[in-house]
Amino acid sequence: IRRVATDVLSAFATPFEVGGHVFQIATSVGFASSERHGADADELLASADFALYRAKQAGGQRACMFEPEMRRASIARRETQDEMLRALRE
């Protein structure tokens, strides 16, 4: 999986021309393994999305594999955010 992700990044590293216009695309890749990161398609896509967010957060133009800590950190941030909103209401 990592090799394919690296190949995707390499494919977009060089500017390319379409219809007389030159494009240079900054690419980030997030990926997850169905064997370890998702019991079904929705969970697998969510895991890959967490990895994509991490790749972009790290500056982009990189590939990042999902790690369970990514989901835990997101849940913790959401819980903190919810607690702060409850505190503001009270």
C-alpha cells in the first residue's frame, strides 16, 4: 500500500499540461488496510480519512498510513470541544 501511495505522490510531483494550461498539484494521500483498520467499508474510509487529515496537517505532499491513535486523538478533541460548549451554556 505504501508503495502505491508513494507512486501516486510521484505521479503528481511534476507539473503537467492540459489544454494549454500547466497544472501543479499538491497531493496528500491517506491510506488504511482493510485487514487492520476497518471492519466494513465505512470504517475503512473513515480510517483513511484520518490518515489523509494527518498527511495534510504535516504539511502535505506526503503519504500517511492510518494509526489507531489518530481516531483516539480525534475522539478526545471532540469530547473536549463538547465539554467546553456545555460549560459555556451553563
